[in-house]
Amino acid sequence: MEINPNINAISHIPASHGGIFSIKNPNEKIIDFSSNVNPLGCHPGVKKYLKKQLNQINVYPDSESTKLRSNLKWFTGINKSQILVGNGATEIIYNFCSTFVNKKSKVLIPCPTFSEYEKAVKFFGGKIINFKSLNFNEDLEKFLAKIPTKGIVFFCNPNNPTGEILSKKNMEKIIKTAEKKSTLVFVDETFIELVPNSFPSLVKTIKSHENLFILRSFTKSFGLAGLRIGYALGSKKIIGILQRIKIPWNVNYVAQTAASAALCYSDFLEKSRKNIKKENLFLMNSLSKLEWLSCFNSSTNFILIKTKINSKILQKKLLKKNILIRDCSTFCGLNENYIRIAIKNRKENQILVKALGDIKWSNH
């Protein structure tokens, strides 16, 4: 029997990501620096609340995530009709592309950045315009000049894996330039709640720009990676379409309940930001003493590092010590001279610093 799948499905290659299951034979002793999740994990109150809800797992979840969207209205100040809930941020990326990307679509994507934007755009036949930069604050005007007409712009702020953040003023330049060209702007703010020193979120401007779509996640900020839950904010037109095309019951009951509980402990985010600021400083100061690597300044809970040791070799050396880092050679625009580490707690960060310090390197 001949099977004829979609041509884009044949050519689709899944993106590489970090996480404990990205390696063969993971064990419980491994400290995972490859996943950039809140170093404090999820609030203990969330776990406690979930235990009381387990008698509901035999019931179909609310397909509209009504209670969670009501809680998100309180949390964001945005109307429910402008809020979409998804099975993780990645589902929302693919649903967005399935709706707004076609063979005629020109899509501007920074490079390096989160790889699923490009994967989703390619899957639905869009034409990608890559813009390579490790310093968007300097290259912003060149980026603005590349924005296509009647297309789409993806932008991650703070950017993964560089940790760079653009000010609200600069982000609005992107949106307004795109607006004049009738282009949609997809802004990924999944790390913005973990930025210690500033909060240039565009959430409060969502009502002013019909071309703006903002992605958020409970994975990073609230430590719910294993439950797969994210949300998005946009105009009623955009959200209305995406509500209609998503699969029924796309978000399970436990995830919806955990997310609602996490919002009740939103003051936990300030504690998380203070911890990230302190540990970022510790790691930057400690790693600056190693002559074979250099750290990029990061505004959030992970650090991009340029290394004189091959990233794959370095990953293998550290795995022998039960430490997992992110090999960044799979990111567009980067090669085997780059790794990314998540900021963890002080004890774990000290273990990483010692392990890196013990690695022998010679420039001869």
C-alpha cells in the first residue's frame, strides 16, 4: 500500500531541546542545567492544592478553560475574550502558524532564538527570513528594515538562548513598523516574569495593537513544565479564530487547576526574581575566572556561554559528573562553541562551577 503524507510532514525534523529526557539513560542523580525553568520550581502550595483535586481526574476537562481564563483576566488585566489557553506554549505556536501561515507568507525570525518558530513556519509552508544577531539592541534598525509586508514577525523577549532583552520602547518600534505593513507580530514573553531588574512586558498595550499576539507560559515562571500549559493574549479577532481551531479538551484538568493555583501565589515570582539576580551574579563572577569560556550578559534565568571547548565534548565531560548542560550547536546562528546553562540554587550552581573549574584546557 502506498502512503502519501503531506510533503511538509515528510521533510519535518523535530527540534532539539534540553531537559533530562534529551539524553540516553537519564538518572535521578543528574542536575539539569539544560532546562531553563524557575530555579525555585513550583510553589509548595500548588502541590498541596493538587492533591485535593485528584478525585476529578475521571471528568472531562473544561474545553474552554473558563475558570483559568477568568483568573488570567485578574492576573493580566485583559478580557477573557482576548485570552487563549494551550497545551504548553508550543501548541499555541503551531496553532498560530496553522491559522496564519501559508505558502505566500513571509516570516521574519531572529537567529538564534527558540527553534519551534522556524519548525512550525516551515511545517505550514511559510517563507522564512532569518535575521542573525547576538545584539538586537544594536541591530534593531536593520531588523526593522527586514519586516515584510502582510507577513509575520516572531520575537522572543527576553530571547532564548541569548538572554538579551529589548526595552518596551524598542519592542513598540517593531510592532508599529509591522502595523504600517499590515504584518502580525508574535511576541514570546515566556521568560519575562523572571527578569529581575525591569519588566518591559507588552501586555498593557495589547488593546492598542490589533497586530500584536503575546505568548506566555506557566512552564518557566511557575515551574509547571511537566503539566504542559501556556496562554496567549491578542485581539478578539485573533483569539476568536484560535479558540475555534484548537482541538477539544486540549488542556487537561490537572494542568488547568495547577495554573489557577499558581496564580494565587503570584508573589512567589518576586522571590524567584531576587534569587535569579543573586545567583546570576554568583555564576557570572565565578565563571569569569575561567579563561576558556566567556558569558553573555543575561537578563533572565539562563546564561549563554561561548566556549573554546567543543560543546558536545563539554556536555559529555559534564555528564560523567552527573551535570547536564544545553549544547547550543542546534540553534540557528550558533555552532559548537556555545552552551547554555540555567540558573539553579546556590548549592547546585557551586557544583557546576567546580565541575567546570576542574576541566583541563590548554591553548597550546
